[in-house]
Amino acid sequence: MMILLLVVAAFFGELIDSSLGMMFGTILSPLLISFGFDPYFVIPSILISQAVGGAVATYRHNYFKNGDFRLESEDTKIVLVISILGIFGAILGVWFGKSISRDVLRIYISVLCVLMGTLVVLKKRFKFSWKGIYIVGLVSSFNKAFSGGGFGPIVTSSQVILGRKSKNAISSTDFAEIPICLTAFILWVFAKGVPDIKMTLALIAGASIGAYIGPKLLFSVKDKRKVELVVGVLVIVLGVLSLMKFQI
């Protein structure tokens, strides 16, 4: 029964993630911990399942033209920048994840989500810059490796704020997650050992199915502003809910 619940949870998490560019780790990390799984095994299981889900989602995004992943395209260049810098962020995130309290980073991510989501909803846009993309890649991957979440909301909303189309931002985020999640997963395995195999395979199965369907849902939405509003509101809600946990 637990295996089925894990598959269903991963399915819905990746369905949302591959259609909106966020939520997989943010949903599953606290959910699996509440199920009683060891937090130090939860994070690497999420990372590897999201890497697989990201690969499926990237193929589907490219198929539906949500993103353009030809070698010379802007989407591919952004993915490369975020991925390369993200590997360094992942290394830092895993190191800090072993040594300090996660509450500090969780509060920081929550506040950042509220800020970024508000800027998206208010249609605040800044001139696109590669420097901005560099910072986004480094910070967001650090978040991901440290806590299992916090990558998608920051990367997706930041790209929209920097003037990128919402569908391209979402598909690029899914693609960039692959190498970053794989790197962080390997580091976690070396640091804490191999996670529960049954749990990991269940998450991979659910994520793969969700990732196959999500990009089609994104393709079906024709109004770009509706996607931006959903992304912005969702990021704000995630940040507020996360902050509320510290008031209980």
C-alpha cells in the first residue's frame, strides 16, 4: 500500500512540476518525512526520481515546442549555464546539508519565494542578463541539494521576471534539473549511503508517468499571462505556507 501511495504522490508532484516548473521536491520532501521515512534518504530519492522525471519532461517539452533545445538555441544555453553553475551549488548544498540546521535555509527560501512570486504577479520585469541567470543557477541548485526543494520556484519565476516566456522558462527549468539532481544524488549517496530501493523505484515510476503528461497540459494553455499568474501565485503560496510552519 505504501508503494502505491509513493507512486501516486510522485505522479501528481511531477505532473505539477512538468507543467508549471516547480513543486516536485517541495511537495514530496515534507510528505515523505511525514510518512516516517528517514530525511537523509528522502532527499536523494527525490533527487534521482526528479532527474528521471526531468528527462522525460524535457523530451515532451521539446516535442510540444514548449522549449527549443537545439544546440544553438537560447533555451539550451540557459540550461547549460544553470546546470554548470548548479553543480557547484549542489556541492555546497550537500556539504551544508550535513553540517547546519535546515531551518535557516527553509526560512530564506520561503521569503525568497514570496518576493519572487509577488514580482511575477505584479508583472515586474527586468532586462534579460546572463549575470542574472548565473546567480539564479547557483542559488537555486544550492537550495535543491540542501533541502530537496526550492529549485523550481526560484528558477522558473526568476526567468519570467528576467523577461523570458513562461513556457520556455518552465521547460528550461525541467531540463536543468537533470544534471543538478544527478550530481546532488551522487554526493548524497557518498555522504549518507544508498536510499531505500523500493521507495526510490516507486518515486521514479510515478515521476516518469507524471512527466509524460505535464508538458501536454502546458502546451494546451494558450494564454501566456494565465501561466505567469498561476506560477506567481503558486510560488507565493508555497512561501507563505512554509513560513507558517515556523509559527506553529
